[in-house]
Amino acid sequence: MSLLPALAATAATSASTAEPLWRTIDQPMVLKALVAGVGVVLIAWELWWFLGRHGGGVVAREGEHGLQEITITVDGGYAPSRIRVKAGRPLRLAFHRIDPSGCVAQVIFPDFHKTLDLPLDATTTLELPPTEAGVYPFHCGMNMVRGVMEVE
Ligand SMILES: [Cu+2]
């Protein structure tokens, strides 16, 4: 903000015309409030979109020998992006990638020190050992596309 008067002063000295560089157009209070309100709503929506919980998550199905299995479709995001599994049982995650974007070519489970390459139009599985209850995030190579595994 302190830069603007300085710039104006510089411009005023170089151009000798008295015409101001900009004019403040006074807007009605209602309009100001509306614009501010829309901004706040958009910020709230963005926070919800990136950080909020979207539904209760999808529970893994029980396979043979207590192996829990869940298939996650990778298409612009993880579907489901929130999965729920039971603690203390082996788990097999199957990532089916149909999104050609290089962004999702890898999925990383930082808590397990696992990085998985996901070839396009293929299903890649990752077996995780039985784990303790907790919330374990996973994300793409750039940490832009995210999912969460809830172990309960
Ligand atoms: Cu990415």
C-alpha cells in the first residue's frame, strides 16, 4: 500500500498533466458488503474443498484370510478419497489410474515410506502391513491430489 503514493508521485513528476492516474469510484455500501461476502464464501468453500471431510469414507471389503481390499480410482482425484480400514489386519490397496495427467503418476504414503508408480489404464496394488489405528494421508507426487486412510 505504501508503494502506491510513491508510484503516483513518480508518475506525477514525469508527466506534467494534472489528470489523475486513477480515480476512486465510490460504490454503495451494499455492493461493497456483497463483494466482501462473496469473497468470504469462496474462501470458506475452498477450505472445505481442500481440507474438509467429504462424507464418512468408504469401508474396505473383507477378502480371504482377513485381507482387506479396496479399489481406488485415480481420475482427477482419488475416488474414494477417504477410505476406512480396520487396524491389525493386512490391507491391499488397488489403484486404478485412468487420468493421463502426470500429476497422479505416483502415489505416496509418507507414514509407510511407500511410493507407488501408477501406470496409466492399469491397476497397481500396494500391500500394507497391519497398522495401528490412526489417520494416514496419502497424496500424489506433488502433494496436490490427496486422500486419507483412516485405520480404526
Ligand atoms: Cu500431483
